[in-house]
Amino acid sequence: MSLASDSELAGAAKRGSDRAFEQLARRHSAALRTFLRGVCRNQALADDIAQDALIRAWRRLDQLRDENAFRSWLFGIGWRLASEERRASGRRAKREEDWVETQAQTLAEGLSAEESLALEAAMQTLSPDQRACISLCLAQGWSHGEAAVVLDMPVGTIKSHIKRGRAKLLAALGGEDER
């Protein structure tokens, strides 16, 4: 590892030295990853965010005001990226929840409020793939082939998801398979 200080390396990196930035990245990446793993509680995600933070730092070196503060500046970038990911993850989860609710409502048309709530709860027990197949094929009347194209799955997989998902729904709702 170089004997140069962060300040010296950051100054050289700002002047275009790839080698200086590489040394800074090597010097701080392990600590950055450790910090982000604690924040994210997901090693792979933390490693991805750390890599993104290093790339963003490289691209935005001109925004580094205090070359003595490279480490805190880099960790700040990592923190902001992790925060953005948490917000995005929350939005994805909300969209998934809304989608499941909409699909359950479609399936529940003509059912009582109690039956509709039971169906919605039962849909939550299915895997995302099963929910998607049930929703498209049973609730919306799509063919297995159409669902296979949209979901990018083989037709046999669509049929398996429907069969297993339908069985789980029937079991959860206390129904019997009429086939």
C-alpha cells in the first residue's frame, strides 16, 4: 500500500491519476463494505452499493472539496446510495402489495367482504410467481401461452404454478378441488 496520505492521493486522483484513485479505493473499500453491510443487512447488496459508491466517487472527484476528507466523503456517498436503495425497496414492496391486492380484488368479484378478505390473505401465502400465474390465468382469463410470454416462463412452469397455487388457495380457504 502506498505511503501517500489520502489527501495526496485524492489530489493526484483529481488531477487524473487512475493509480492514485485505485490506491484510495483499495485503502477504503473493505471498511466501506463493512459499514454498508451493517446498514443494509445484506452482504451482496452492500457490496453492490460499495462498488457503485466507488464508481460515483471516481466520476465526481471534482466535487470533493476537502482532499483531507476523502474517506468521509466516500462513506457519505455510500450512505446516500444505501438510503436511496431502502426507499426504492420500500416503493417496490408497496407496488407488489398493491398489485397483489388488486389481483385479489379481481379474483374476489362477486364474493362477500369476508370471503374477499380471506382470498386476499390466502393470496399472500403464494409465491410471487404463483400469484402472477393465478392472477393472469385464473383471474384475468389469459391463456397459459400468453402468461408464459409475459412472465418469461415455460408453459409447463405456468401450469405447475397454477396447479400448486390453486391447491394452496383451496387449502387456505377450506375448499375442495372439484376436478
